[in-house]
Amino acid sequence: MPDAIKRAVYDRDGGRCSYVDDRGNRCPETGFLEFDHIAGFARTHVHDVNAIRLLCRAHNQHAANQLYGRTFMEAVLNRSQ
Ligand SMILES: [Zn+2]
């Protein structure tokens, strides 16, 4: 990922995890931040500031589980048809 895009995403999100929970509370984590491709980099292969967000390690894992977990389930369901 180009440094310019990393810097733009970091500045936009204020150097803080961008995860917001069901009650609208934003995660306060500012350490161990990772860049998360909202649509999944494996799917888009495009570096777009609007498609990237800062997430702490825990929430990046959480998002990956949701995204790839669902894809995995779809694959399993399609196979069984
Ligand atoms: Zn977080």
C-alpha cells in the first residue's frame, strides 16, 4: 500500500481504530492499528482511501471473521446444492 494512502487514511481516522459498535461508541484504541480494506483486499485489489480504514488488531480480526466467515459459508452452501 502506498505511503500517501496510509497517511491519508491515518489522518482521516485520527490515528484511532474506526470501529463503531451497535450503540455508536467508537473504539478508543490508538495502538496496534492495522489498515483494513473494507471490501476485502483479496476481492478488489485496489488501494482506495475510501475503501480503507484503521482498525485495532482485535477489530481487524473481528471484521475478517465476519467477511471471510460469510464467504466460507456461502461456498459451503453452494457446494451442497
Ligand atoms: Zn478497535
